[in-house]
Amino acid sequence: MKNYNKALFAGMVFTALSGCQNQTNDTQVTKIENTKDNAVSQQLVLKALDSSLGYEIVESLTVEVGPRLAGSEKDIIAVEWAMDKLKSLGFDKVYKESVQVPAWYRGSAKASITAPYEQPLVITALGGSVSTPEEGIQANIVRFDTLADLQAADPELVKGKIAFIDHKTERHISGKGYGKSVGGRSRGAVAAAEKGAVAVVIRSIGTDHDRMAHTGMMRYKDGVKKIPAAALSAPDADMINSMLKRDDNITLSLNLTSKNLGVATSYNVIAEVTGSSKPEEIVLIGAHLDSWDEGTGAIDDGAGVAIVTAAAKLIQDLPQKPARTIRVVLYAAEEVGLVGGKAYVKQHIDELEKHYIAAESDFGAGRIYQIDFNVNPNVFEQVQLEHQSMTINGVKLGNNKASGGPDVSMMPGLGVPVASLRQDGTDYFDYHHTPNDTLDKIDPKALAQNVAAYAQFAYIMAQSELDLRPLAKKEPK
Amino acid sequence: MKNYNKALFAGMVFTALSGCQNQTNDTQVTKIENTKDNAVSQQLVLKALDSSLGYEIVESLTVEVGPRLAGSEKDIIAVEWAMDKLKSLGFDKVYKESVQVPAWYRGSAKASITAPYEQPLVITALGGSVSTPEEGIQANIVRFDTLADLQAADPELVKGKIAFIDHKTERHISGKGYGKSVGGRSRGAVAAAEKGAVAVVIRSIGTDHDRMAHTGMMRYKDGVKKIPAAALSAPDADMINSMLKRDDNITLSLNLTSKNLGVATSYNVIAEVTGSSKPEEIVLIGAHLDSWDEGTGAIDDGAGVAIVTAAAKLIQDLPQKPARTIRVVLYAAEEVGLVGGKAYVKQHIDELEKHYIAAESDFGAGRIYQIDFNVNPNVFEQVQLEHQSMTINGVKLGNNKASGGPDVSMMPGLGVPVASLRQDGTDYFDYHHTPNDTLDKIDPKALAQNVAAYAQFAYIMAQSELDLRPLAKKEPK
């Protein structure tokens, strides 16, 4: 391909990709300069779209490992899987770094309405929840539209009851509905306990109508009683609302056997494509290896693991390596509090100034429609210019307000530039943290489009001669 | 409305329904004669589409009763609910007839792959299955595309193994894919046991990709060993296929605690709108009251209960009752072998000649797109002519090959004419017999369209002066 006429090649890419373009609304394809880097970037797209490697990786992880809750036996099996997989792909370096992670045992979760009508419920324990007493908890429920309503409630209304936070999650391509409702999951138990509740149940933080509950992390607070916390499926939450129209007194029986198991050892698993001329400078592309234990962790975050690994492998296989090192980080224990991400910046604190830019893929396998950055505002337009070849893959050039993804979200505060490759998350919260997070929810073509975008981003950034620092000071909210 | 200009009224109906028309492909609206019966039939459509009674009934049943497995305590609560509901609606007669039904205890169902990779599976016991031994069954699986393939297999391949029937159910508006795959559920255990298998597991008979297994009835055969039978969710069946690509030896661990509990008493619950001039002649519209126990029995068959009850109520409330009696039959124990339907024809054998026509609603709440009959071929065209007013509700006039629905399917063999009001079942088998069979899967507008169609059908047939008998002799298959 080296001697190929570049203009002809660019035309070929346009033709080959015209199908993809049509699938993206508001597509922006800009004129792409005939540079060598742009030619390589466009080659990477063609190779990515023609390869099934990304899908093979997520298939392998979900079939051969499956659920891999941080701190569990399966978590270690996942680490071994990742080491083997990265080694077998022939990266220049493969290693792991230990991380201390909280371990939690799910146990069983049972609930039913016992009055005014007996009805079994479909629930799941929230991650980190304590158990109920062995005999369970039976109490009337008190319903709130939102966490804020619970926080504002008269404690007399809540005392001795099970607080029910009924916040519906709105569907949106960006997933922004999640941010609005998830506080009820993470902080509901504290708010409920502060008002004297004996337990908290929430409408699942999800956009589906499946009779499956969405798990996810919840937190306790020192000095506030730890009460059990669970999520109901959407149809069960609807049923309680129907009952409340008939009777204010709804009695719920709840039995959880979950428990916290202290601290376990897990690992951030890392692979590198060594840079040709600036090997000490790092372009970090990450995803998290752990998953919740209800599904097989396909969209969260097997997809991300596959995307960044397959993207780096495309670069590993280039005849000429880019200037900087591409570092793939498969983070430990994201789900239980960004534990691997926090450990990474701690362990690499002295090296952070050599991190040129970082990005994480952790939003399923929906197509990437936009790339945002957080770089020095003075070079932002030039950075966008360098990424023009991403538009042929359906990726718009967005804004300079990126956070970079959960496990790299602490990096901008430490001066490290980041990018966010925005995925179509319209259906992400239908499956997120449920038994339905399985391989069949991944569209291989959309996954390959993600691989292409990450490969382009990583390659372009590894070659760039721009100085991306310092970042703009964060505006106070 | 009595003195309303009929032509104007017909025009009004057309205008009011134009929205509905657009929702149905291949709509056939024929010229409708200006008769009094047609005017009433069209009034019934308007009233049905303007009423939420059908939705209120299925909401009430699913919220106040929920799952109601034949022979269980909840089954009796459902019978009480039905008696109360039908009485409260003011039908001329409300009564129940006892039926002996098989009772079965679901217990728990657990399964996992133990080799080559440990993976938990989502399964459900098939209705009527025996338990495993207390310690469960651990055996290698042997996979078959279809029941027929299992039946044709060399017993040496099956002996001592768990037979896995992996038949995918095809999606179709008529639901015809179910008929092709369901044999594996009902007859798989016998076929597997005859070859020496220790258990049978099937890919769920469903069209979804949800991680939920579809239950449903299975049968044993005298003289053949009773082996445990369970269904896997589609993603779990997919996972096993992925493992089989890597390793022929897949070990499955299965533990069921289900058991048969002998015979219990249930009831067919019946309501009547007494005919004005031929009260002894009966137009039967039925549905089944029992449900599987995984969901709340909304689409199967709370919807049918709502549709036929609300339709009859519209006729009950007419200023002038039709000639014949409308009999609503809410059948017991359909799911476990059409038990209520068979009991009804036995108990009413002497009265069957007075059954003018019968139809059952048991296919969810999708819109009715066609009405088929099984009547004397000599009057078929006249029967269609009488039903022309159904076309304004989006219902095409179909063929003369109806079976009438599960609980009335034995009636044509006994000389009773039947009709099948064909519903759009495109997504019916996504939810059928799973925890996902809940109220939110019902579109209130589509339900009301069903109510309108059943009200028209029942009214027209209760007024008809045609002799629908004798039926055509059934052609040998």
C-alpha cells in the first residue's frame, strides 16, 4: 500500500465507507490533507472494518470467562485471560500491576409484596449492600419520585419504612438520563437511613421495560446506619404504582444475603506498542476488565476491552510504528468505584507528565458519532484538523470539554489531556448491569467502527507534534 | 344514537377510524349495507375504541392477582377475582363450573456449565417436569438442531448425556414459527429418554434475545422414563454453541426441585348476556384465566380475558339485546393441557348443538388483522358479508379454515362452527411464558381494537339468521 497513489486511495476509502456514512445522521466529512499520517489513518479504518478481531476478543472474554466481579475468583481468571490474550496478539510489552479492590458477595435477593396483594418481585441487590437480617425485613413502603424528594422528606414519613425511589431514566443517545437518576442508586441508602428507613429499594436505573433489575454500585457513609439496598425491575416498579392507586399501605418483604468480604487483589493489565522515536511518551487507550456478575459483561465492558485491544493490535502490525508508545490499560474494578483507574494514576504519578493523552471506551458497542477533547484551547483547532480523517468513519469533530471516560476521569485534574469518543448509547441502558448484558447485544459492524475510530485516534495522537498542555482551568460550576 | 342518520353515522365512523386504518397494511374496507345491525356493529367499534374498560380489566387481573398457575392458591384467587369482576359488570348471569386440573410445583431451577468454562446459566423448568435427584445431574451435553434430529439419533450418542435441542423459533405475524419449534418442548423429554438421556434442555421456544427462559408444558409417556426438562434463555443457548466450537465436551450441571402435586380443583368462570329471542342459542367468546407463573399473565392470557369480557359488556349495555345469548367463558388450566376447554365440552355436550359459534382470544393484545371462520361452506360468503363492518376496524375478511383458538379447538370436531380473530403476533413470542409477560407489554389502543372486533363479531353472530351448520368434513392431512 506504501506506493499507492494517495489521492486514489483516499477516493477508494470514501467509496468503501459510503455505506457507513449513510448510517450516521448529520455526517460531517471534511477535506482530508494528503499527508502520510492521514493515509495511514485511512488504511487503519479499512483494516478495522475488514477485521473481526474486536468481535473475536469480546466473544472470547464472554464465553471463556463471563461474569467477572471485582475481587472474585472469576476476576482473577479474567486477568489470566487478558494476559494470555495480549501476549498471543504479540504486543511489544504485556504486564500487570496489582490493585487492592473491595470484594463483595452477592448472595440471593428475594422480595415480594405481601399486602394488599401478594406478588413476587424481580429484584437485585445493589453492589456493596449489606444483607437483611436472616428473617428478612417486612415493612410498608414510602414512595418518592426522586432522591431529592426523599432528601427533602419529613423523617416521620420515612421512619421504620422501606424508602422506594421511583426515578425513571430517560432514553438519550448520550446516555445523559443515567446521570440524572443514578444518584438514587449510589446515595439512596444514605438518604433513606438518615430519615430512619429500614431499607431502600429503587426503580432500576435503566431505560428498558424488561423484567430484569439493574444492579450497580451503592455507597454508605460513616456514621449513617448501613441499610440494605436493592433495585426493582421497571415492571415491578410499575406494579407498585398501580397498587398505590388502590391502597397507601403496601407491605414489602425483602431478603438479601449479600455481604462485604473485605479487600482482595486484582490487577490492571497493560499492553504496549512501543513508540519508534518517543517511546517514553504515552497515548493511553483504556477499558475496564471487571464486570458486574448478572450478565457476561459484553457491553460493559467486554466491548471496550475488545475495541482498545483490537485498535492497538492494528497499530502493532503497522510496518512503521508511530512515534509515541500506545499503552492499552485494562483497568481493574471500575464498577466498584474506579478502583483500577485511581490506582493507576497513583502508581504512575511520576510518569503522568509523559502521558500525552488518554481515552477510555466504556459505553458498549454503539457507533462512535463524535470525538471531543480536553486539550490546550490554543491547539484545539489544530488537534481537530489532525483528526479530520476520522470523519470518513462517521465521527464528527466535537468540542473541547471531554472528560475522557470513567477510569481516566481523574487525569485532567492532574494535567493529562483526554479525549472522549462518544458512542451511540440509545439502548445501552436497556441492558447495562442486567443479565441481558450478553454477546448478542453487540453488533459486530458497530464494534468494528469503534475499533477503527480508536485506531485512528491513537495513531494520530502518537504521531502529533502539537503540545496539548496546559489544559484550560476548569470553570467553577 | 338510535335516530341518528345512518349514512352520516357511517361516514363519522370512517372519519374517526381513519387513524386506525393507516396502521394496518393491506386494509380492506368494503361497502357496508345500511342495516340496523351494521349500525349497531359500527357503534360498538366507536364505543370500544373510546373505552378503557379492557385495559382496566387486565390491569386489575395482573395487579390484584398476578401469576395464577393452574391448581395453585393463586388460581383460586383468580377465580374469585373473575367472579367478582363479572358480577360487578352487571352481566345477566355469572357462574362457575368446577374442573379437575393437574397441579405442579415449580420449585427452583439452577444450571451452570462446569467445563470447559464455568458459566452460570439462566433456565426455567418446563411445566410438569420432575425434579433432578437432590444432588443434581452433571453430564455432558449432546446437541441437536431439532426434535426430529434427536429422534433420528444413534442412542449410543445420547445415552447418559443431557440432550440439548437447539431449535430457533422464527418470528412471524401469525406466530407460525412456534408451531415448528414447540415439539421440542412438549415431546423432547420422551424422545431424549427413549435414547437413554438423563435430562433434556431446550433453547427457549421464543423469538427474543433476552436472558430469560420460556417455560411451557411438556409431557411424559407411559413406559418411558421421566427425565427432568428445562429451557435455556437464547443467550445461554448461544453461549453453549460458542463453547462447542472450542470443545466437544461441555459439562452441564442441572438442579430442579419441581414436582407434580396430583389433582386440584379449579373452575371455568362464565358470564352471559341473555339473548332476547333465542336465549338458548349461544355465541361463545372465551379466553383462559390461568397463566404461567413467571410473569403476571398479561399477554397470556389476561389480554384475552379483558378482550372478551369488555366486548360482552358493550353488548350487555346495548339498549336492545341481540337475539342469541353471548356466553363469556374464562377457561381454567389452558396452559397445562386445555383442561378447562376439554371439561367444558364434556359438561356441555348436550348443549353443544345450541352453540351457534365459538371463538377464543389467546394470542396477546396485538391488533386483529383478519377474521377466519369454519362454517358451512355454502354460507361462508354470506357470513363474510355480514361481517363487512369489521373492516372499518382494520379487520380483513379471511378464509374458512379457522380452528377457533386452543380451548375451542375441539369444537369443530363436535360440529360447532368457530371463528379465529387473527392477531398481530410479531412480538408475542418475545414475552410468552417468561417473566416479561407483564402489563407494560400491552398497548391499550391495540387492546381496544381487539375489544371492538370481538364485540362486533359476537353481536353480528348473535343476530345472524344464517344456518352455519354442517361444517365441511375435515380433509385428511
